[in-house]
Amino acid sequence: MTKQQKGFTLVELMIVVAIIGILSTIAIPNYLKMIGRAKQAEAKMNLGAIYTAEISYYAENATFAGGVDSFVHMGWEPTSQLVARYAYQVDEGLLMPFYHPPVDFPTPYTTSKDSFTAQAFGNIDNDPAVDIWTLDDAKQLENVQSDLR
């Protein structure tokens, strides 16, 4: 009586490993981009909230909040300060909830009586590039510099 051998050959196992390697080289970069886009949602949401606070401040004071205390004047702070990926800037006002950027701050936009531009900037994937978003009084949202490739 002979005993039949069961199992995979080394060649079959190597083919499976090669297929998994090819699939991972395709899937991992797309996965990382999706994670980055999800992190960018924080900046978009908070810039929208800053816009609403600025419009409310303008309705009461006939000018937009500016200066170093712009966030104090408009009464805005981020809802989630525990996992902040972005710092926020309006005029000379800078709000960095638990954020320590490894790069220089972008140049602030000057707020006037009739216009403002808010910025959100952060390093969302720990590389040298910085992600910068702006939102102005006309509600124009723009990704000035993307950290995603």
C-alpha cells in the first residue's frame, strides 16, 4: 500500500505569494489616499464652521473678525481637540489644538472689513509636504497645496 502525499508544492506557494504581492502594491497606495482624504474632511468641516462664525460676527458687527484674537472674537474653537490634524489661521489669529507642525506656518491672509480668508494647514501623512486649505468670504474652498500624491 502506498501513501499519497497531499499539500501544495513550493512553486504553487510562490505563485500565491507573488499574486498577493502584486495585489498589495496596487491596493495599499489607494488605501493610503483614502485615509488622507478622510483626514482632509476635518479641515473642510472646521473651515465651514469658521465661515459660519465669521458670517455671524459680520451680521452683528458689520466687519469680519481679524487680528490676533480673531477666533476669540468670533467665538469659534474646534469641536474635537483630541485628534487635531490641522492648525487654523484667520488673519493673525492662529489656533493649534494639540498640533505641532514640523514645517513653517503659511503666510496669513489679511482680513478686512469686507473680506476674510481662513486657512487650515497640517501634515496628514508625516512627510515633508503640508496640506493647506483656504475658505474665503465668498465660500470658495480651495486646496492650495495638497499633501496627497
